[in-house]
Amino acid sequence: MNIAIVGTGYVGLVSGACFAEMGLNVTCVDIDASKIALLKGGHIPIYEPGLKSIVTKNHEANRLHFTTDLKSVINDISILFIAVGTPSDDEGNADLSAIYSVAESVAENMQNYLLVVTKSTVPVGTTAKIKSLIADKLIERNLGHIEFDVASNPEFLKEGAAVSDFMSPDRVVVGVENDRAKEIMSRLYRPFLLNNFRVLFMDILSSEMTKYASNAMLATRISFMNDIANLCELVGADVSMVRRGVGSDSRIGKSFLYPGAGYGGSCFPKDIKALIKTAQNYGYQMRVLKAVEEVNDLQKEILFRKLLHYFDSQIEGLNIAVWGLSFKPGTNDMRDAPSINLINKLLDHQVNVRVYDPAAMEEAKSYFGDKVHYSADIYDASNNADAVILVTEWKEFRLPNWDILAKIMRKQIVLDGRNIYNAEDLASHGFTYTCIGKK
């Protein structure tokens, strides 16, 4: 089976490489010529564990191809995935201009039957609009007799584990509107069916809503637990104990119940905004999700507030080490990361900021330029520091040498935004320790 994926961002590149790994002939298409040149040269523009090896392997095996010319491949494929970005605009709507641009290009160049599948995260009803746009364009070309179908196949990949998620998914959601599209998508995902993974077929509108509802539920759990953590601090409870007690309930489970400095990334912030806006367009208010957003916005300030409190608001001229910049471990993605809010506030208060992240240092330069010191490791970042602030819980941060840090830091203070350290252990090394949700 020959397929094409338009968009070589996070979703498109991972999906294309993994489909090729399953034996399909895949062409990844992007209008960014420099990105395509990098991919052809074996360079991966995003950090994702395991991705480079399967991209290289399948490109060398001639199963994975890269081009800027959709027209050259469109009539040799049976499925075309749209996997371009849908960022939020100023009003919270998903920007669908790239989606519709691809749809127009498809309609202008297709000559044979094609199944057009929406892989990007799009508001409910977008796939139907894609269908109408293609149909209208074909009629304009006097090619209204050409048959095509549309489908929706939202992604549920976790950054930092995207390759394994794709190859061993919790479930695959596919929205179709007829048996022909279902049969084609069934052939595409047959390897998953053989391995007894769940492929859930449903109508297109429901599949589009499933993506948003899933991310909204996860974001809600995060904000709920952060709210509980903040109350725990006030009443003297230990959020770690509370989380264990709540998570042991089989009706609730323990996933996404970890308090922290707020959620970020490419999905949750924009998807919550888009779902709220979709509801408004239909005259409905998503009251819970508005609260989720509000709690998250406030939570991104919690580490800064804790620093201010400790130093009685006298922080000008301090040296602060920030460990972790990406919105989560395993990725270099800094979109809406809590670190951005924290560092900008520190800079606004004339704090000297030294940062380190295992993967996001180059990405950070696009946010902060030369305003911060980019360190070689956590010890370089902590040299002469008045405090260390942990923002992202990378594995290499879990067991630092506290004896070395105690010697090189000016003041022995640790603010733990992910609750990964033990207060008694740090106290034994002379550190003052503060985390989320504990006195």
C-alpha cells in the first residue's frame, strides 16, 4: 500500500516513519524545503527517542520518502493523511488555514480515487468541510465524477514515547462514513488487529470529538490535582499521600494525578482553548474547562511565587539555576512550557538565570536569546547559585550529587516543581527543600 502524509512535524514524521516500519511505502510531504532537505540528509528536526533510527532505516530501505511536491505522488497513493499544524489563533480558535490549503492542493491535483484522512487535531466538523471543499474544487475542474472519501484518524501519541505509542497503541480511533473507507483503513491497520490492539471505528464527528475529550480529561486531572496540592499546603496535608489514596481507587486510577508546575506542550493548551471555543460557537459554555485553564495559568506561577516567598520578595541580582526547559521529559518541545513563564518572570525581576536541559537547549535560544546562561550540565548551572528550581523531571536529574552541589552553590535551596526529591535526604546534605503540595 502506498500512502502519503502531508506535514513532517511531530505527528506527521512519527506516523510516516512508523507506517514505513510496518512495511508500507510512505511519502512525507512538506512545503518547507529546508526541512525536507534535512530529512533526506538523515537529520531529524525534532527530538523523539527512537525516531531517528527508524527514519534512517526505512529511508535507506526505500520505504520512506521525502518531497515538497505533492502533485508528484498524489496519483500513486491510496491514502493521504493531513498532519499539518493547527495552532490557536488570538481568540482561541484552531487555525485551519494549513488544513484547507492541503485540501485545495489535493483537489487541484488528484485524478484517481483517494481516501483523505484527517490526522491533525481539528474541531468537530472540520473533516466534513474538507470533503465539501474537495468536492467543490473537483466540480470546478469538471472532474466531479472522480470519487473520493474522507476519514478521521486522530493521534494520541505521547511526546517522549511516541514511537512505542504508535507501534503498541492503547487504541486506534478511526472515523468513517461508509464501508469503502472502513475497509481501506482496516487494511492499513491490520497489523494492529492481528496483535489484538483496539481499533475503534465510529462516525467522523465522534472521532474528532474523542480527541478533544481525551485531552480535556487529562488536562482536567492535572489541574484538579494541582488544586488539591495547593490546598494540601494550606491545611498541612501531604499531597503524595493523598495522591496514593485517591489513585488506589479503581474507578479513578493513578495516571495524571501528579501535582506540578502546570501542563504545557503542543496539545493540551491549544486543544482546551479550541474545545471551549467550539462550545461557544454552539452557544454552550464549557465551565469545567475554563476552570482547568485558570488553574493551569496560576499553577505556572507557583515556583516563582515560592521563590519570592522564601526571599521575602528580594530576588533582584540572585543567581538561579533552572533544571529542565521542555514541557515534559523525553522531548525538546517547549511550547507553552512552565519554564517559559518562570524564566521570563525571573528576568523581569533582574535575576541572573542559568539553565540546563538534556534536549531543549537549542530550542530555548529561540525563546530567551542571550538573556540566560546556557550551561553544560546541572552542576555548571548550579555554580554559585542561590537556589535550584527543578521544572522538568528528566531521569538524569533524579540522583544528583548533593555533596558537590552543596559546595558549589552560594545558598543551599531547592525548589522542586515535580516532587521527585526526598526532603529528609536533602536536609541531611544541608539543603532547604520546598516542593508542591506539602508544608
